[in-house]
Amino acid sequence: MARSTDSFFIRQTVNAGNTNTFDQVGIDLGAYVDALGKSVLRLHNVQVTYSDSSGASVSLTSGSTAVAQWQITTQSFGSLQLSSNRAVVSDGRCHQVNQEAAIGLASIVSDANGINLQEWTNGYLIAVESLFLGGAASSGFNEDCHISVVLECTVETLSQSAAMSLALSQQ
């Protein structure tokens, strides 16, 4: 098992489609988290990419606005949750506009709406064996929008103070 000072990366992608339909995939943490053995995961930051199925920029229909939304949660859900839900670890949105009269890439992109939290000062403790990456994308996308995350993590032993932090976050 990795030492707490050795960070590693976990990657996952959800196909958010282009019909405003929520989809979700699991992120298995069983190799890192053992609550009985006091082994927990500390999530340090999240990097997010919006792309087509090949990893290239996703195209938009002519003159359209599109929104892709995502969240990482400690529980499985059938829809996006409010950021105030304690099961939400991180979430965000990306708004894109194609001002052209043809199918093409976005001419305006903004992720200013939503948490879009990418880095925590002291990390976010995770003591569950699975996280869930969920997402939905609007019909302004000309093709399915894939949302990929890269999570920078470390593994550590659950200390008394870490246990208190975990209890306060109500995972």
C-alpha cells in the first residue's frame, strides 16, 4: 500500500450524453480504503476534462448553448444533487456557446457557475469504498459529452483528529 506521502492518481470517465439525462459510474476505492483497518483516502484535488469519446473537444450544434454538469459523491444517486448534500464531494458545470452558423467548437466557455472545486487546503477525507461520478449534458452538444476526472490522492491511517474531521463532514 502507498505511504501517506506518496500521491497517486485515480481516473474515471462518465458519458454525460447530450440529452440532459443523468448517468453515473462508480470509482472503486476498495484497494485504498479499509475503515476497520483505519486506512482512508485523502483526496487532494480534482482535474476535470469535457471531451468527445476520443478525448478531443466536443462540438456544439450551430448557434447553440450547451451545459455539462458533473459531481462526485459518496453515495449512488439517480440525479444531480445540491452542493449542500453532504454526500457531494465535488461538483461543477461548464457552459459553452457556439456563435457560428455551423456545427463547431465553442467560441465561449465558462466554468464560473458551480463549485468546480479542484483543490482542498488539507485534502478531503474519504472512508467509503466507492465514489460515484455522475453527469449530464444538454442538447446543445452535437455529440455525447464525456466528463473525465483525475483525482490526486494519498492513503493514510485514520488518526483521532482525522476521525473527528470525517465525522464532522458526515460521510
